[in-house]
Amino acid sequence: MNWNLALPVLFLLLAAVLFAMGRRRPGGGLFRQALPQLLLLFLLSAAAALLHGGWLGALAYAPRLRFFLWLLFWFFLLVLAVKVVAYFIFDYLVQGKQGVRYPKLIKDVVVFILFVAGVLLILKYYLGQPVSGLLASTAVLTVVIGFALQDVLGNLFSGIVLNFEDAFKIGDWVRVGEREGRVEQFGWRSFKVRTVDRELIVIPNQSAAKAEVLIYGAGRQPVALKVQVAAGYGDSPDRVGEAVLSALAAMPDVRAEPPPVVYLSGFGDSSLNYTAKFWVDDYERHAPIASDARRRIWYAFRRGGIEIPFPKRDVTMKTERAAGLPRGELEAGLRRNGVLAALGDAEFQALLPGVEQRVYGAGETVIREGEAGDHFHHIHSGAARVLKEGQVVARLGPGDFFGEISLVTGDPTNATVVAERECLLLSFSRERFKAVVDMSEAVARSLAEVITRRQEETRDFSARNRPADAAALRKDSDNLLRRILKYFGGKK
């Protein structure tokens, strides 16, 4: 067989095989990487075959030209072989079969070592050069280059040490000095970090090897965040701590384990200073999570009447804005409430002083399904959603109300209500309602009719959005009337 003619055919067949394999892999696989070398090897082997015989082979410069063609052939064959070996080891075995993400630097080092070894083999077996003599003659040059490139080599070896040490990996969130971000890539000289603002920072390997590196969530562990909170001296630490913990417990991004904690961290000039510590899984979102925690704590303090003190340096007289709604607006809003419309004017006026104005932020839970409900709530502004077993069954807006079943029967709440956007609720307690309202059968019947009609509206909404449990929702007006009279001990 004439190998000079067989080699070009062999490379064409190899290109066809790699093309067929690459069609089944995204990006073309090895075929796309090896195509330039395959085309060059085909052309070089074909040219060498033409110069091997015939009238071209008889030319005076044909032997020297063949020598250089075969030198290029072996060089590009080495490049192809190194690519195939690196692809098989890293892309096929390590990443494809084992599912392990490898640093690019490790692959580059292996490719470099294989390439140097191949060049030395070409020098020894094709060019006939003694490799030992070549290495000895370049020793002085190596020392000079080493001194000139000591920073580059320092970064190179630091990168190798960082990769083999496995201190941090691609995807970890790290802090080096004043810079922090997620590790995206390791290189020969440096590694790249993407900040929370999507900026790309290039950090020299040597800097990371010498500096203290803080790894957030090492080994995929949760990360602790701390939020500073101040409250007035008139509010007890236990009461403040309960308000903060209740606000954090309702946040979906805060882990239940380890549980959040609140520390009394100091006595300020005008406030008691607290530190709220809680754990999250995704440190990349630490800024919005901490902001949401402060927002929810503010709403919890506002509802609980806990003061957030601040320095007061005003020297001019001014009229303070009245807290809450004016009485006229408050009365007009509650007059439109279907449940309260059944009350007499005297009872309605007696109920007004006990009305509380509560503000809830988006995402906060007002009442929870199955808990003992002790307040009736009227939505003055904002929006909320009603959930049963985690599914939305109704949406409420200004003028709507909830908590009426607990108000008139004392039963636990049968649904969860969560604020969709900031809500101002007008609320009063069950005890206040029982103390003020003289529950006659006429009033009880009016209340039963309003509440039953409200349940029917909720059942219609539920039927459009999820399969309804009709048996659980069907309570007719007469049954509810008897329950109201029994709870209040009403009279005919």
C-alpha cells in the first residue's frame, strides 16, 4: 500500500467520522475543534504525496520541500493529537461522564505539558537533535527568562496551587480584599469574579494566594446576614425581639434552620440597638433580602406601636400630621361595610373608638389558616389575596373585609390572608364587638345573610380558579344564624 496516497484519504475519513459524532453534541463537539487541523493535515499529506513521485519528485528542490512539508505535518498532527487527548480526558470523561466542572487552568497546563513533550519527540526522532544537549544549552537562557517573568510565573504557580488546593471553586461567592463576587473562571495569570452589579473583576492569582480570602457559603452552607435595628427605651427588649422574629419568620428567603436570632447589641444615646441575625442560601441576593427584612421590620414596628427613635433637632414650630385617618373618613369607610351596616347607629358609634388602623406591607401575612382569629378587618386601601391550602381562592380590595367568621362565631380562621401590596386595615377585636353589640335575632339574621352571601362569592371565585370543596364551603344562613346566637347568647 502507498501510504503517501492513503494518508489524505485517512484524514478525510476521520473528518467524516468526527462530523457524524459532532452532530449529536451541542456546538459540534470535537469536530468543530479539530476541523482546521484535519484540513491542514489533508493538504500537507496530499502535497507530500505529489512530491513523492512523478515529474514533481524529480525536481531539484523536491527533497527539501518534502522535508519541510513533513515537518509541518508532524507539528499539526501533534496539535490534533493533543486536542483529541484533552477533549477525551476533560470534556468526555471528567465533565461528560463524571459531571465534574474543571477549572480551565488545569486543562491548559495539561495541554501545555503534552505539547512540549510532543515537540521534544519531533526534535529527537524527526530532526535528529539530542534533547539533553538542547536542554543543557538553554539552561542559562531559562534562568534569565525566569527572572524576567517571575511575576507571570508566580501567578501561574499560584493558580495551580489554588486549583489543586480546592479552597474555592467556580461558582463560589468570595471576597478578596475589598472586592467580592462569584468566581466565573480560573486562568493562567488570574481568575475572574462577577460582582452583584454584573461587573467583571480580574484578580491576579498571586494576590489571592497571599491575601485572606473569605468564602461565603463554603461547601454550599447557608450564609448569615445581620441587620441593625434601633428601638426606643420605652419598648421592652422582649417585645422588640418578638416583633423582629415574627417579621423574619414570614420571609420566604430566610431559612427556618438555623433559626433567626435577635441580640441586644448596645445602649445608644436615644435608642436600644439590636442586631437581627438570620441565614440565607443565596448570598448573591443579600442586598435585596436585607432590604426586605428592614421593610418588614418597619411594618411590624408600626403595627406594634414600637418607636424607631431618631435625633430631633427641629427648632421651628410646625404642625404635626395627624396619625391615621380622620374620624370622618374612618366612619364613612366603615359605614359601607356590609357586616357593620346591620348594626344600629348607637352600636356603630360605640364601636368606632376601638378601631385600630394597621398597615401591612406586600407579602406579609395578616391572618393564618387554622389560627384563633380575634379581629375583624376592613380593607380601607390596598389589596390582599385569600389562600386555602396554599391556593388562591379570592382577591380582596378596598371595601372588602375578612375575619367575620371568627368575629361572630369564635371559630378559628378558615383561610390565610396575605397582603399583595401595602394595605391599610381598619380592625377591631372580637371582645370589643361582643361588649358593644346587643345581639338580637334580627341583627344576627342580617349578619348571617351578609356572611353567607360573601361565602357564595368566594365559592364562585374558587370554582373558576381551582376545584372547589363544596362540602366544606356550604353553610346556609339558618345554620350560621343559630351559631351566632349561641356564641353571643342572643335573645329573640
